[in-house]
Amino acid sequence: MGIPVKALIALELRWLSLKKRVQHHYLANMKISTRFLLMFFVALGIIFMCVYQPAHLFGMEFEVRVINGFSNNSSLPLVIWCISQQDGDMGGRALQEGDDFGWRLKTNIWGNSHYLCTMKWDAKRRSFEAFKVPRDSQRCAPLNKCSWLVKEDGFYFSSDEVNWKKDFSWY
């Protein structure tokens, strides 16, 4: 004896209905899992950038200052000329002994804020990066102050204008 045809058809319809519900449930859960993973990785990326690169993400303000630290150059000033991608040509200044040239800047989200200055005194000429995000965003902390003292023997850096460290010479 065989199974009646009506019973087989009813069983097949039940099977198809159950299969369709299982597939729908699986696809719905897969969409939720994909969305969850995407949100998780975006949140993880934001947390990483906040912890390790805050200056790049939010744009921090810094104060940059270049000071003429020569002991006796009253007859010949120290000439400084600075440019940046953000502010363009910032112009030149002739600094007498003890004079300074400073500016405030806000880093951009891409972390490529860069300020290049050229110094000239007598026959000496030297270009240097007065501010560069990868190098200075951490070393200018916690006051967000980057100061340069230019002397006869070279260029000194400080983040507090108390402790100076020679960064490089004129040549």
C-alpha cells in the first residue's frame, strides 16, 4: 500500500512552507549580522583614531613661535619667511635680537598641516619645517605650543619655552 496522493501533496506543501520560513529567517539574521559587523568596525575605527590620532580627527589648535635668540645681531636682523599649504605665503619679517614671529594654526582632518620657514642671517640660510603634524602633534603637547629659538649655532625646540633642545644646526 502506498501513501495517498493528497497526503503527499500536503506534506510537500508543508515542507516548502517550512523551507521558505527557514530561508527567510536565515537571510534576515545574515543581514543583521552584516550590519552589526559593519557598525562594529566603523566604531572601532573611530575609537582607534580618537585614541591614537586625535589631532588628525578633530583638528587641534597649536601655537608656533620662532624667536631670534642671537646674542648680538643688532646690526643685522634675522630674516624669516614662512609658507604653508593651508595659509599660503605668510610673508617675511626681519627680527631683531629677542623679537619673535608667531601664529596659531588648526590641523586639518587629513593630518598634512605643514609650515615651512626659511631663515637668513648674514651668509647663512636654512629652511626648516616649523610645524608638521606627524612630528609635532605629540611633541608640542600638552600646551600645544611649538617654539623655536634660533641661535648662532643652530635651531632649538621647546614645547614650554623653558627646556630647549637643539634640533639641528645651520648647515
